[in-house]
Amino acid sequence: MRSEAELLASVPKQLFIGGEWVDAEGGETLTVSDPATGLALATIASASVSDAAKAMDAAAAAQESWAATAPRVRGEILRKAFDLLIERRDEFALLMTIEMGKPFAEAQGEVTYGAEFLRWFSEEAVRINGRYGSNPEGTGTMIVSKQPVGPCFLITPWNFPLAMATRKIAPALAAGCTSIIKPAELTPLTTLAFVKLLEEVGVPKGVVNVITTSKTREVSPVIIGDSRLRKLSFTGSTGVGKILLKQAADNVLRTSMELGGNAPFIVFNDADIDKAVDGAMVAKFRNIGQACTAANRVFVQKGVAAEFAAKVAERVAAMKIGRGTEAGVTIGPLIDEKAVASSQAFVEDAVALGAEVLVGGKRVDGPGTFFEPTVLTKVHADTRFMCEEIFGPVLGIIEFETEDEVIRMANDTEYGLISYVFTNDLHRGQRLIAKLETGMMGLNTGLASNAAAPFGGVKQSGVGREGSIEGIEEYLTTKYTLIPNA
């Protein structure tokens, strides 16, 4: 595997528009930094309004020919991308680790997960089906067909820079849609490297375009407001998602929005506590707690609360903090100073309301944006945990007594992305599947995401689904044709 310096040198630093790597108009740039050290990693192009318009032109120009490309050809390109990404797994993992901060082993897992969207949608490309049959009156034949929706604008977050790109680009390509992808300003290098890989495997010019920018508020509306754009897909905060939905309304765009979460993690007295602890470690501390699927509100029934807290605290105390490239590190840096301050504020709010800190609770001195993995107990139901997304390595335990009580507390939120339930009572598990207001649920597991499963939430956690057979439908439109009988 190449060294960090060699790897960074290999990553494109320009915009990719119409099949060409080009500098931003005016030569503007932005700097990408390592959150573990605060040092600059690379200087890359920062797209202007004019660059955005050029990317839209390129996507629109390529749409007709790409839509006419045989599904098998589209699928084979995605399959080649899967194979090459897996071949380069360690290099992509290292790139993510140094620009985002997650431990190397977790980054390897993200490459595997992200690559699966390429393989899954390479197979779905040839399974786009319609219907054919007589109308009920018997006077004609009805044909229902699926067609690509058209050029798409794909906006991805900083916390999973590869998987969020593949989860959007793969179904768009499979469906026959061209795209413009805008990665987050904080972690654009992985996306640039991935688009270079797509270029290598033969994605035609203009089919995938990438713009990196520090002027998102100026650049994005140029694309969203273009009448040729037909689809907007965004992963990020609910607040930004609402703004984008309003902008998308002007041209009545198809939208997919994967927004914030406030996941309840519920442990009942009859649960396998060791399994619940394992689940909590994954659901809370994976990606340093910076995930929309992270366990945000940990509800533990009173009969097992002390045992659960002690075992989680023991595991958390043993976690190694450091740069994700170092051997044995399980907690890397948070993405920036704002994230550190936010985690500290959540802890202070909980403590002010009577919570006790079992482990951690403060930032780590020195270079980088590190915060200790934290466990709090005796968390009050009025804490900020209950209504705001933490996005940091802070686990707070809220005790409950009855099933009805915890269902009420779990559903008392504007979000509804995912829930986690630990119980050995099959009937209880079935009841909670029906009663918890979330788009996904992990029953006796802390990790539910899979490329073959529909990812998405209800309420203010978003609209639409990514992955699975539902994922490609987001990039297809339905056309009905009637042929009268002769």
C-alpha cells in the first residue's frame, strides 16, 4: 500500500466536469485538513457559480446517450467499479482515516459496505421491469414502463465520505441517470478518488461530474434551480434538508432526503445484557458517534440498569484514543472544534440536571479535535439528549420501568430514522416493530445497515429510501401507455 504522502499525491485536486479534470474558474481553492493533527492535507479546487452551471450543462448533455445505454453495459461498469474498489480497499480506507478521522479498521469496513452498493445496483440495472396487460374494460392494452428520471444532483455528508457517494451514484448510474455530486467541504478527497476510479472503469464523459466548493450556499442553488435537473438527493442535517426541499419545490424535483436521527436504544430486563452492551458499543461509538444512526437515547429498564452501565463503562474505559492510523485505536478525532464543543455541552447539560459521569466527559488536550468516549448514568428525561442529535461519543443512560413508558419516550421526538431494541421476548419484539415510529429497527443488534436493505426514516428524518430494490426506484419515473384494441 502506498504511503500517506503518495496516496494524497494521487488524489485529483480539480473539479471533474464533462469528463475532464479542470481548475475552478478564477482559480479559487479550499484546504482539507487532518482532524487528528490540524495540519493541512491538500489544497483543492473550489467551484464557482460558473463551474456549477458547466457541470449542469455536462450532465444534461450526456443524459440522452446514457439513458439509451444498455442496462447490461451500465451494470458491467458498476461491477468493474466494485472489483477495483475492493482491490484498493486499504488505500481508500487510509484516505478516509486521514481526512475524516475514523479508525483504519472502521474505514476498511466502510469501503466494504460502500462497495456493496456498486455490486447490488450492478445487478439491479438489468432488473428494471414494467407491466403489460389488458385494461379492465377489455378495450385496450396497458403498458407500464420505467424510465430514468433524468439528471441528478447528489449532495453527500462528511461522516461517511465513500459509502454516501456510492449509495447515491450507483443507483443513479444503474437507472440511466447522469449526475453531479457535491461532497462535503470537510471530506472531499475520498469522493474525488472514487470519481477517478469511475473514470478508469469507463463511465462516459459527463455521466458523473464532481464539484468541490467552499461556497455551497451560492453554488447549489444554481444547479437546483436549473429546469433540466430532475432529481435531488441529500444526506445531512434536517435543517439543511428543509432548505433544500423548499428550493426543490420551485421545479417540482424528485427528492430523496436522509436527514437527522435521534435513535432510541432500548434494553429490557429480559435482554441478554452482554449482547446489549456489544450492540451499544457499535450503535453509539462507531464512527466516533458521528452517525445519523447512532444510539442517541439509551433507555435501560431499572432491573438491569446498574449492570448495563457498569459493563458499558468498563468497555468504554478500555477504548484507545488516537489518530486512526495508529494500531489499536478505537476512537479517533471528532471532525472539528465545533463538534468537540457540542459534545462538551451535552455532557454539561446532563450533569447540570443530575447525571453522573462514569467514564470520560471532557476533551483531550493537545493537537487534534479529540473528545473522550463518555458514559453518563442517571440522565434526566429533560436533558438535551431527548430532543437533539448528539453526533459525538457520549452515551447517556435513562432508566425506565414499563414497556408503555419507554415506547412513549422513544416516540417523543420529531425524528424517526432507526431504533434498537434488546429483548428475549419475541412477542414484545413484534409489538415494538409495530409501535416504534422509525423507518428502520435493529432487534438484538446494534448494526442494521445493509446495501440490500432499504435505508431511510419517517417524520423529520427524511423522505425516500436508499439501497435495496427501493433505492433504484428513487431514480426512475413510471410511464403508462394505452394501446386501444384494433
